[in-house]
Amino acid sequence: MAILLILSGLFLMVAIQVAIFCIAIVKSPGNAVLCLIVPFFVYVYARKEPRARPFLWAWYTGIGLLTAGVIASS
């Protein structure tokens, strides 16, 4: 059960980061490059960009699943 939570959390986080990256490519290629290089810039960009803001809730869900899986495995 814990492995399922961890893997689903990781998958959801990566999928949402890719979606936010795609939004950044359309809006500003410079910000898209920063999304790839700088850790957590995806989060900062998503908070500022109105089209990317709805994806943050799914990203938070992925973090929650990952955290629950880590707690359940210990």
C-alpha cells in the first residue's frame, strides 16, 4: 500500500510539473528554461501564472500522497 502511495504521488507530481512546463513554454520560453533548471521554480511560476494556478491543487495532492506513503512505510 505504501509503495502505491509513493509511486502515485511521484507520478502525479511529475505529470503536473510537465503540464506547468508546457504552459510556461507557450507564455515565455525563458521561464520554461528556468522551470527545468531551478528547483521549485515550477511552484513559483504556477503561483504567478493564472492559467497554471489550477494545477497547483493536483501538485499538492501529489505531495500529500508521497508524504502519506513515506509515513506509512516507516
